[in-house]
Amino acid sequence: MEPITIKPPKPITLQGIADQAERAVAMMTEIRSAMLAPTARKSPPIFNLSQLAAMCGIEKGSLSHRMSRGDLPAGRLNTSGSRREFSLAEARTWIREYRRDGLRPAGAEAVTIAIGNFKGGVSKTTTAVTLAQGLTLLGHKVLVIDTDPQGSLTTLFGILPDTEVEENDTILPLAMGSETSIRYAIRPTYWDGIDLVAAAPVLFGAEFALPARQTQEPGFEFWRVLDLGIDDVRADYDVIVIDTPPALSYTTINAFMASNGIIMPLPPNALDFASASQFWSLFADLTSELITKRGLSKSFDFIHVLLARVDSSDAASNIVRQWIGSTYAEKVLPVEIPKTAVTATTSAEFGTVYDISRYDGNAKTFKRARDAYDTFVSYIEGSVRSVWQQQAAAARGQ
Ligand SMILES: Nc1ncnc2c1ncn2[C@@H]1O[C@H](COP(=O)(O)OP(=O)(O)O)[C@@H](O)[C@H]1O
Ligand SMILES: [Mg+2]
């Protein structure tokens, strides 16, 4: 066989890389507008009567009966007049009415949950968004904070980090000390019940600002910036979900220190298992330096390991599942998120299972994924409610 000849390489200059970056950003803008046209914004799902009844935990008949009272949103008939439809906001009004007992009690405040694992691609961001969406479908109001400069979570909300996010939309001013409450950065999203603090590459600046302030400002505790920053809004939300970057960075430590609980998505394969062990060792070393050695303390109300992106055809995953079980024991949630093609279709590429109103693929595949996320969300709601109960009891002076 003839040897393959390759043209002598031309050096790629930094300008060349800058040009290429510009083309990639332009392509993202084009994809975004094509996918989300004509409004160039994502739109939330709509619900029919059966879906609404299921979400309220009642029969369709009871729902129609209740509708005749006229005190809850009646939705509207679709264009062909064959079906009644409810917007997400309308559905949530119904859900809040029927799930009153499950909502945040007086005296309780937002429970903050960080999604962490310093490996990329383990589904941290997907977990953060589905959790937030799932909780709103149970009637809760959620603030989502993106602390990953890559802004993947921000993108899932239909916002382009490179062109649509300014420094003031992110936690950077908090990190730099020019703001003390996160309120300035909060924006509503296309999803009723979810507000967002976005992220963009400028947020890399926090990795310089925080250590610099640590050496310059006496008494400054770099790891408490976010914790103190959200104090002002804890009463406004039921849950605050923080997505973290794939690194144990200054920002990530802030996310954990601001949290009541941690969820670690963990695919059952050997490399991810090894990486997770390193994560906890590093976490223990760091917190011992920062917290314990200074005579301070920090405790978490819960830590959950979520088996994620589980490939049922992968025989090796059974062994790793056993390792995970013996290592993390009761911290492992009794639910697995299957590796699924549901969000791999073009229309849902920048969305989650909860964004899909009607799935064009196999109905069973969709149901399996959706059920797994529903179960996951209800376990987390259970953890959240037990924290609320403690807070409410403390507020009553017990
Ligand atoms: N259950 C799943 N099945 C198949 N692909 C998934 C699943 N969860 C996430 N993904 C995909 O895996 C990739 C990484 O997920 P992401 O949530 O961005 O992870 P991370 O935030 O940990 O880097 C994305 O392309 C995402 O769409
Ligand atoms: Mg991510």
C-alpha cells in the first residue's frame, strides 16, 4: 500500500484559534435561533387534562368537576377544539392547590442543594436542570445557580453564555466583593417557577478574585461568599439548586459550603468510580484545612449518590454498582437514571425529559427515562421536606 502523504503542516497561530472561536460562537447563535425560532427563546411544555390530573394526584373526572367551580385556571381548547390545554404556569397553580401539604411550611426557608463531581460528563448539569424542573412540577419554586464558567446549564435555559450573559448576570460581582447579595443576578426563565443566576466564561475571574481577597482582606473567608450571598433570598424560594464545574475550584467549594445537601451523579463505571473517590479525598483534605483546623464546623443534612447514565447493556457496570454500594452505602439513592436517547433527538438537544411535550420516538423509552427522573425528584423532595420540618420546628422554638 502506498504510504499516505500529508501536506506539511502550516503553523496554527493564536489569531487562527481566535478566528475559529468566532466561527464556533456564530454557529451556536445560528443553531440556537434555528432550534428555538421564531421567538428565539425556549418554550415550556403544555399539559392536557390527563397529565394535569396525574400531576395533581386526582382523577380526570374530579378535575373537570373542580374546574366548574371556576376558581382555578380553566386552560383553553386547542386550535382544533378537541383538547383542553394548560400552560405550565396554570398547571402549577393547580398542583400547588392539590399538593398543599407537600409545600414549604411556615418558618422554613429554601433548602440548598449542590450537584457535584469533579469529572465532566457525568450528568451534573442534566441532573441540576431536571431536578429543578421536576420540583416545580411538584409545586415548588426554585432558584438555579450556574457556577460553571462553561455555562452549560445556562445554555439549557436557552441563553447563550458567550453573547447573552454579562458579568452582572453571574456570581462574579459577589466573588469580587462589589455585591453582597445575589439578588442583582437573578433573572426569570422560560420555565414558570424557575429563576436563574447564569454563568459565562467571565466567571473564570472568580478563581483569581477569591484567592486574591483571601490574602488581602483580613478575616475574609473565601468559601463563604456564596453562602452569605444567598442569605438574602433564602426566604423567596423553596429550593436552590447549584450546578458546579467539573473541578474542585474556589467556586465549587463555595457551592458546597452554601448547601444543605450534595447530590453526586455517578455513572457505574470504573473510571468514574475512581474519580469520585479522589473527589471525596480532596474534599476531606480541603475542608479539614479550611474549616476544621480553624475551629469552624460545617455539616450537611444529606449527601446522595445518584447512579446516572446507567447503561443496562454494560455487564461491567454490575461490578462497579457493587463497589458503589459498599462504599457509599445508604447514601446511594434507590433509583437509577438510565442512559437514554430521549434527549438526543435534534428537537430536544438543548432540553431535558421535562421539556418534551410529545416524544416522537419509542413511548416505552420515554416513559422509562421520565419515570426514573420522577422517582429521583420525589426522593429529593423527601430530603428537602425533612430539612423544612427541622427548620419549622426550630422556628417554633422546639
Ligand atoms: N441519562 C442520560 N442518558 C444519556 N445521555 C445523557 C444522560 N444524562 C446526560 N446525558 C448527556 O451526557 C452529556 C453530559 O451531561 P452533562 O449533564 O452536561 O454532564 P456534566 O455537567 O457532568 O458535564 C450531555 O451530552 C448530556 O446530554
Ligand atoms: Mg456541567
